[in-house]
Amino acid sequence: MQNWAQAILWLSAGLYGYLIVHHGLQASLSKERVRNLWLIAFLICCLIFSFVDVRMYQPTPHPPQNAYTYAIGQFLTSSLCAVLFVHLMNDLLKLGIQRLMRALWLITLPLPVFALLGWIVQPNFEARPILLGGYYIQGDSTPLGLGYSIVYLLAFLGSFAVAYRRWRCYGAQDRILLGVLSLMIPLVTVDMLVYYGMVAFLPTWNYNYWVVSLAFSLRLNAQIYQLTHDLAQANLELQNAYRQMVEHERLSTIGQVVRGIIHDLKNFFNNVQSLSDVGIMRARKDPQFDSARYFENIRNATQQAHQYLMDLLAMTHEEGDVELDEVVPAQVAREVERLSGARLLNPPIQIVNNIPLNLRMRADRRYLMQLFLNLTLNAIQAMRGWNGERRIEYDWVEHPEQTILVIRDTGPGMPPEVRDHLFERAITTKQGGSGIGLMLVQRAIEKHQGVIHVQSEVGQGTTFVCVFPAPPLLESAPNETVASVA
């Protein structure tokens, strides 16, 4: 008899201990924290019930020492298990019986006080013979205790009735859970028959709690697995959406610069056409006309157009390793002036290039072009509806050990909550923008192991200070600048 009781205790301790640790980890690592904590509370009550229940199994009909305390512990823990069971049923199966739950908790809260006052369990005990041998020492309930038992039994059966009425609304997981939990109905029925002496004593309560604990645990594990699967799917969809957003931003940037490209190519070809027309006209009027100078000018114009297209092609190369070379920032800024199309807007945006032409720096021309272009396009976008001064300036700060380039505008500026998080993903000052341009700017800076600082106030424009660790290379005439105002 004692070996059998100890086996029940050790099985309960092992099962509940494992489940408590398991769902404790789930509560700390998953988003289903509240449900796991409620289940842990249920498991702890089940474990306490098993501990005190085993103390009531005896080889003789004599009550054990502290039998009254064990009987109170049985009643309190079984009552809490009943309330927690209905609570978990309501939560997992969405029964919609919140009012019943509030009423159950309301009548359960004073139960420990009633038990200590002796209003729940009577001090006399009855030894009930067990079919497996030995005795079970059972305490008698008071009328109040019997009333509590009936209320909990009705709540237990009522939760099943509500659940089966919603059977068609449940998915496979909920139907499996309800089917497994339904095993409790015959077990509880047998226990009630035993309690009222209609059949010989057969212990079923521990089996009840084992079934319930495993059913709830498996349901939560299945739900967390489903959530993990859904999260992975959502992450995949988010990655696809992000790639589409990058592509959309790239196309938007292409659309912005196409006008500038067309304008410049148009100038190149207009020059070629003008030279050709003049040369043809001169050749018709003067048979001795020397056309070499015209062909040379035409060749120079086409070479300029070719170099211009090669520069554009270099800028669009896929991301790779940084290829450092001696770069003239003033020339890069001048190309960005043409590409940005700022002069074609109505009204146009003035671009002033104050970077000296004799300034050289070690940099990757592609990334430097991306940096200038994206900051310029962002400034243009910010000033589209701006009624104040519309000017973008390229400048530099003289420093012996670092190359410091500055891009500033006279636009509307940014509030602190945008400025302080400007280079985080999806932060943008443009309506409908995605912030990819600023991420490309940051990438270009990081490729050169530099840093970028932003200074901006609402209504006072924005200044970007780009600090490159490479020292500047200056030729003669340090004050010479590219004289271009777009």
C-alpha cells in the first residue's frame, strides 16, 4: 500500500516538476507569458494536492498525524484547481464566461479564512477501504464545504457544456484539447460516486489532474509552435516586403535622376548636332573648308557623353569591396548637381558647390557619389513644398588629419524625434518615403570607416557633416573652388 502511494507521489512530482520548469522557460522566452503563468499556478496546486492526498492513504484505518491539516489542504488546493481549470478552459477555448470567472474568484478568495475557522471541513474522519488494499482517510465536509463543492462541480460541467456548444467554431487543436479534457467527466463522476459511498473507494483525483495537466501543456506547446511558425512566415513576408520597398526606393531614385540625365545627354547631343549642322553648311559654301576642327569638337563632345555614361554605370555597380582611389569631391558634387535635376524644378533649387577643386581624398567614387546623390535628393524632396529659401550647399571643413565634407540645405529642417533616430531603418522625412536613401548614405560612410553627424532645427534647414578618416590631399591654390551654381 505504501509503495503504491509513494509511486503516485513520485510520478506526480516528476510530471508536475518537469511541466513547471518547462512552462516557466516558455513564460520567460515566449509571448504566451500569461497563459503559461496560469498553467504553472494550476500545476503547483496539483502538486500540493498530490502531496497532501498521498498522506491520507494508510495501511490501517487510523487517521495520520495532522490529518485535519491535510484535509483542509486537500479542499483548498482542489478548489483552486477547479477555478484555475475553468479559467484555463475559458482562456484557451474562448468560452466567453468572464462573469462566471469573476464570480468564482470572488467566492474563492475568502475560502482559506473559512477553512481556518473550521467552516469547511469537519474534524471527524472516516476510513474508506481501497480496492487496491489499505484505507483512505476521508474528512467530512460541512454544509458550507458541500455547497462549495457543488458550485465548483457545476462550473466544471458548465464549462464543458459551453465548449461543446462552440464545437463547430474550433480548429483541430481546440477539438483535440476538448476531447482529451472530456476524459475527466467519467473520472469525476466516479470520484463523486466514491465520495458519497455508492461504490468502493477508487482513487481517481490524481489521474484527473495528470490528464488535465498534460492536455493543457500539449495545447500550449502546440499553440507556441503555431505562433513560432506564424512568426517565421511573417518574418519571411517582412523580408520580401522590405526587398520590394528597397526596389521601390531604387526606382523612385532612378525616376528622380532620369530628368537630370536626359537634360545632360540632350545638351551633349545638341552640341554634336550644332557642330554637324554648321560643318555641313560651311562645307557646302566653301569647297576648300577644313572640317578637321569640327570633327575634333564633335569627337570631344561624344567623348564627354561617353565618360558621362561610364560614370553613371560605375555608380550603379553592385555593392562590393571598397575600391579606394584618388577622388576629386568637387567633381563628384558637380555631377550630382546635374543628376539631381534641381535646376529643372519649378521653382528651381539653387545648388552651390564650395568644395575646392584642388581637394583630393582617398575614397571609392561609387559610394561617394551615392552619399552626395542621396543627401541631395533628400534635401530636394524636403524642399518641394517649402516656401522659404531653396538652396543646397556643398562645402568642406579644413582639417589636417581628416577629410570633412558638408552638405547643407535651407529647407524646413527636422523635429528632434526624427533627427535623433534619422539613420534607423524606415525613418524618413519624406512623405511616403522608406528611409532607404539615408541607409545608403550610412552604408557609404561605414564603407570608408567614417562617421556622419546631422544638425537640424525645425524651420532652419539641415546640415550633414561627413567625416572621413583619410587625410585630405591638397594641391596648390587651396581656395580654388568649382565655380558652378545650378
